[in-house]
Amino acid sequence: MTKPSYPAPTPFRIQVPDATLSDLRQRLQRTRWAVDLDNEDEIYGLSTAYLKPLVDYWIDGYDWRAAEAEINQVPQFKVEIDGLPIHFMHIRGKGPNPMPLILSHGWPWTFWDWSKVIGPLTDPAAHGGDPAQSFDVVIPSLPGFGFSTPVTRGDANFWKMADAFHKLMTETLGYERYAAAGHDYGGLITTQLGHKYADSLYGINVCAELPLSMFQSERPWDLTEGQMVPPGAPDELREEILLFQRYYASHVAVHMLDAQTLTHGLNDSPAGMLAWILQRWRHWSDKNAAFDPVFTRDHVLTNATIYWVTESIGSSIRAYKNANRYPWMPSHDRTPLVQAPAGFTFLGGDPYPPGETVETRVPNFRNGPLAAQFNIVHAKAYGKGGHFAPWENPDAVIEGIRSTFGGLNPDS
């Protein structure tokens, strides 16, 4: 490690004021429930019948103080870098030579969605693993998300977050080199780290091959880019493409085109905020498995409460528009574009990409248009899990990280 050059981070504990929790409960109690006719199949969106019992539990059953106490068992810190507040967990590895590793979450995730992988990555011997595969784990809340608030600059996006995270790892924490992993919006951050800061990285691991130019076309609000289902597509493929569109299109369009308009409602109504993000958790989780056993009420409401008490729903949503408003530009013209060694952990229950199976995912990726952008050292697909990889299938994420970075530390 080198000597840190940024101010030392401040130790941080989550302590939500009683008044904030009381206000939340009162707002939930005053929810004006919408009439929801003919929506038993939820063709119109998340139903009142599904949402109301969860809100009732948020009022009278859910225990935020218990969740707060559990989270506070993990060392947390805050620091400001380039005008961006960064909250992060920092857990030292137990082993002969832990590798520094930063884990970046997505939207509408929180840092706590990585909690299942902390123990096995930092203390593998205690979890039946090899102590030589230990990591110093750093898990930030993305700027504008959760406790990385309040933001005082409105331009945060994935490549600016990557700059801040690089400084967090090197200038604040003093690591000369580090590894990075992430998914969803955090996957874009991680890929940008592998592009711009390859010389400082052991490598990256992501769960999807996202192009860094994402959100910068003439239709940044349209994940389909205006493409229709190919004529003659088999019925099964057609249905998967339509499923992908239904599950992913709406939030990108609204976040891009009406971020603040939406924020006015979600920042005022906790039930409305919960409905918006809960629908994403339900749609993007494993398409082949039931939602509720994996995403328990308590976990869903812990994430929702974090967004609510930090008033971060609006600033988190703006990360989409900011990726378009402040376009990404390449930092070099070398090939591959992302020169850091790259590993891929694909989960077969993710609706993206449509039409893939566990058997076809890796070969189709390796032969596809985006593979040439990466220095691929590992790729494996798993049957279990959807879009929220470290929460739905932590074992796969741990294996992917170990397989990607296992031979890349020259000091081990």
C-alpha cells in the first residue's frame, strides 16, 4: 500500500433519527390507496393487492432498528472526493495477502445487497475456502444513493463515479492496485475502471457485457433502440424479447425523460416509492424462481427504508440521465477497449439477454459483438439467479470473483 493522499475517511454509523421514522410511519398510514380494477394478473403494473400488505407490514411489523444494528456491525466510513460524498464499508481480509476489491451495486440496489458475499470473500477459511483467496472488501454506496448523500453537484454518472472510486481505492485507502466487481449500473462503473485505470487494476468481474457508450444513442431512453421483434422469430424467443421489453423499458424511459417529474411523487410518498422500486426487484429477479422466498419482506423494506430516510431516490434516478447528458468519452484508443483482465459471471434467470440459456450464454457472448471490447480471462454461466447477482446467487459471484482474480495477484 502507498500512503493515502486524501483526507482520512470518517468512521460512520447509521443512526436514523426517531423523528424521521415517525414521519415515515405516519405517511404510510395516510396512504391514499388507488382503485385497482381488473388487475389480478398485474397487466397494469404492481397491484394494490400485492403492495398494501407489504406497506401494512412496514407500518407495524418491520423493525428498522434491528436492520440498522445488523448493518452497523460492519465497519463503515464516509469521505468526500471531488465534491461527491461516499459512504462505504471496508472489511479487512483474513489471509496471507488479501487482494483489495471494490464492489459496486446497481439501481435500485443498495450497498447491503452485497452483504452475503462479505464473509466468504474476507475470511474464506471460516467458510470452507482457501485463506490464500482472501480480499480486502470495499463496498461503497454509489454517490447519490443511500448514505452517499446529500449530493451537492448534480452531474454524477457512472464514469464520474468510477473516477471517484479509483481515488477512493488509491488516494484515500492507499492501495497501489486493486480488483473491481459490479453489476447493473455498478457494472458500467466497473467496466469504466477496467478501461481508464487498467494499469491500476488486477482485473474486473461483471455480470453482463455492457457497452460504455450505453445511453448515448439517438434513443437513449429506449433499450430496444427502436428494434422490433425479428420477423419469423420462434414463439419462445418472441415471448422472451417482449418480456425483456416489458420488464426493462419503462424505468429507463421515465428516468431519462422525466426524472425530476417522477421524483416529486416518489420523494413524497413512501408507498409510491416502494411500488416503483419493488416492481423492478420483482421483474428483474430470477425469471425461473419465486420472488418472495429470496427477497424477504425484511430485505425489501431495508432497501426501501435506506432510500427513504436518505431522500436519495431522486438523485439515484438522475444517474441515468446524467449518463446521457454528460457523454462518456474513451480515455485511449488501444484495443481491447477494456484492457484490464475481465471475468464474467452470468446468471441464467436474468431476463437479459432474451433467448439465452445456460448452455448458450458463454459461447454466444464470446462470438458476439461486444466480446472484442474485453480482455476475457474467465466466463461462466449459472442456472440460478437473476439481475441481483450477489443477493440471489452469492455462491456464483464468489466463484466468479475467485476464478477471475485467483491468478492475477503477482504478490500472492
